[in-house]
Amino acid sequence: MASAVLWRRGAAWLRSCRGNPELPGVPRARGCAGSREVVPTCERYAVRRLPFAQLADGDVAFFKRLMPGRVITGEEEVKPFNVDWLKSVRGCSQLVLKPQTTAEVSQILRYCYERNLAVNPQGGNTGLVGGSVPVFDEIILSTALMNQIISFDKVSGILVCQAGCVLERLSEYLEEQGFIMPLDLGAKGSCHIGGNVATNAGGLRLLRYGSLRGTVLGLEVVLADGSALDCLTSLRKDNTGYDLKQLFIGSEGTLGVITAVSILCPQKPKAVNVAFLGCQSFAKVLETFTTCRAMLGEILSAYEFMDEKCMELVETHLKLSSPVADSPFYVLIETSGSNSTHDEEKLNNFLERAMASGLVTDGTVATDTKKIKVLWSLRERITEALTHDGYVYKYDISLPVGKLYDLVTDMRARLGRSAKNVVGYGHLGDGNLHLNITAESYSHSLLDAIEPFVYEWTARCSGSISAEHGLGFKKRHFIQYSKPHEAVLLMQQFKAMLDPKGILNPYKTLPSSPERRMC
């Protein structure tokens, strides 16, 4: 009942704002078609610049005194920081700052708060919803040089590090210690742990180790006015008052800048196996998951699916080859445990039953590291393959597992030939669908056909419009499809309390003003 109410309210709200040329985040047809160049966000979308101060020569001089050699102002040097990884949105920032310490971040924000200069925190810039790049001329605060490991306790498995540490570097460090990160992403070679936490990234290991809300133990955060909040505890149990770190996990840099993270890391499994399987229908994918979970139990660490369109794109654009016969659907299963003989026996028993019962028509298994990486690359590099197929409309949806692929089927029927490809893949174990639609170039009419249909469909099924990517710039005005009015209002009150001037990552995550929320 609640989801139906959200759907009706969201639909009514969107209809009311589609005709409003001043509503931030609602696209308009400017610079859309026929060009591969990334159109500035402020030109493609009907968004009005908020009354922040303009950057002045004196501001740049101050930052250069504060951080000699770590201030970027050249147009070409700044350009990569202005464009998102998908090359779908572009800001117009003229300044990138690269602090190395929390104290420097504090000084930067204190100065910007006093001057009323907007700031865009940026990690590895791998976000997929336009949250990591400016909309206008916000100063970019890059955490790239905040990349030091502060401590690691081998007894507890607790890692403390700066926010700019690249996820893959942390993984390599931990593996040498006999541990792993509880988080794994396809973007691990570029993404920063601070950005992962700020977006509450899910990833490939969530089925086994849970979300960052459970594994992050503490945070160090600098607030908008420059004050530092030290909640960098390494305690697993601390029941003294409100758990403030949870405010910043998933806040997308709108409430504060995360500068350090304390995170609980599991021990490295002694035995890892990966199976890559072909299934003839999504119903078989679901049955395979039920059987897999029952037979593999505690050693099951990942269950991913992808459709045949995904495999076609990976083969076409990245020249990777499927290790199994062509199938409508593919499943990747990973097991992680402490006894290779025991784990292989359980996996083999499962595969025998799956093949004998017709759930799976073909498959292959990898037990050595090199082959495991090859199989994982078929799943992890889908996003990369999509970027080679044209402009990508990305949707990160959380749904009841049984309905996960119905949205892909309905979207294909709805769009027909107006889309180049409609593909579906994701983390079936936690009900997370990645719906992607490609076209030769950005099209306002195609976007109108996709939205709000995709959000209405999701709301009717009691789903969430963002499972793990966040809302960023692109999705913020659709939050009403997943959250009631009272919840959005409370979020805006938190924002106003922690960032009264609104300088931190403006135009992101939340609707811009109460009067533009739905009725």
C-alpha cells in the first residue's frame, strides 16, 4: 500500500515539474543529439545556479599558499576532473585542490564556508549518477593524495586509512597480511574508499560480508564550516548515543567530507572457486540460486547474473570470449572457504544436480587465480563495454528477486527500436538489477520514454530506485518514488543543520527546495 502511494505521488509530482523550465535535474533538449562531445550539465539540464560566490584571484592565491604545488588551475589539467566516468555530465570548475591531511581539508572548507564558495568533493570519479563532478563552477576537492594507510590490526582485522586510498591498493595490502576488503567493485582500480563509503557502495561481496553500514566502524569527517568530527573508532561495539557515522555513509558528500575510514576486514579465504554457467531462462536462474544457496550455504560468496546482450557487448567491444555455449542468461557463482577439498566437493555436488535437473545447460569452473580473474572479467567489465556502445542510460534498481528481470523485458517492449540495446545484469543474491539502455547519442525523447516509467514500475513493485549507486545529480528529483515526503523533509533538515549555506556538493542527492517537492 505504501509503495502504491509513493508511486502515485511521485507520478503526480513529476508531471507537475516536467513543464517547469527552472527545475534542477529535469532534462531539456539542448545540445543533445548528434555529438559525442560531453555537453555541460548546466546546458543539458534545466538547473539554476545557486547564489554562491564566484571564484576570485585572491581565493586561488590563498589556496596556493596553503598547498604549494597541489592546486590545479589550467583548463586542460582541470578538464578530466569536470567529466564523469560515463562521459555523460560535465562541470565547469576552474580549480582543483589536492589536500593531503584532514587539517588541510578543514582549512579549505573553513575558508570556502566564510567566502560562500561551493565545493565538490571527489574521490576516484567513478560514480555513475553524476554525483562526483560539478554542475557549475564548484571547487573540486580531490582526495587523491590522501592515500595513506594509518594502521592495521592483524588480530581484529581492523584497517584505518585515509579516504583517498584506492580500493585495489587496499586489497593488495591486505592480501599480504592474510585479509581482504569486505568490498569488491569492478571500478576497484580507480575508486577511493572514501567515495565508496560516501555512496554506500554495494559491490560483488555484499552477499557474503554485508553492506558498508555494517563493516565501517568509524569515520573522520570534516563538516561544511571546517570543523572536524573525529568518530574514527576501531571498536566493534560502542553503544554510547547516536551512531553518527551512519549519517555520512551514503550521504554522497552532501553532509561532510570523509577524510579517514576505519573498516572491519575478513580473513582471506584459503580456497576460492568460481563457476560460470549458462541458463535457458531467468526462471532457471532463480531456481539455480535457490538450489545453490541450499547446497553451498556458508561458502557462497557471490551470485551474479547477466543476459545474453551483456555477453554480446563484452565480446564485441572488449574482445572477451564466453567460456560456455551461447545462452539467454549466464550466472557467475563464487565460493570462499577454508578447506579446498570440502568446498570443491560441495560445488561439484551442486553442479551435478544443476546439470542433471536441467537448471544449467553448460558451465565451467576455475580454481586458480588467473582463470578466476578471467571469468570475473566477463561480469566486471560489462559497464566498460556499455560505454563503447554509445550513450548509456543507467538504472540501479533494488527489487524483489522474483521480479528482477521483468523490468528489462518490459523496457525492451516499451522502447522497441528507439534504443540500441537494453541489457540487464546484477547481484541477484541481494536483489540488485543494473538496467542499462544504450543509444547512439543522448536523446531527450528517449529519456522521456524511460523516465518516469522505470521509477513508477519500481515503486509499484515495492523496490528502490537506487540500490547502490546513490542519487547524485541525475536521480535526486526521483527520490519520492522510494521515500515518503516526511523522510525527504527530515533529510533536508539534516542537510540544513550540518551545511546551512549548502556549499557541500550542491545540486546532488536531495530535491533542491521544499516548494519543488511533490504535493
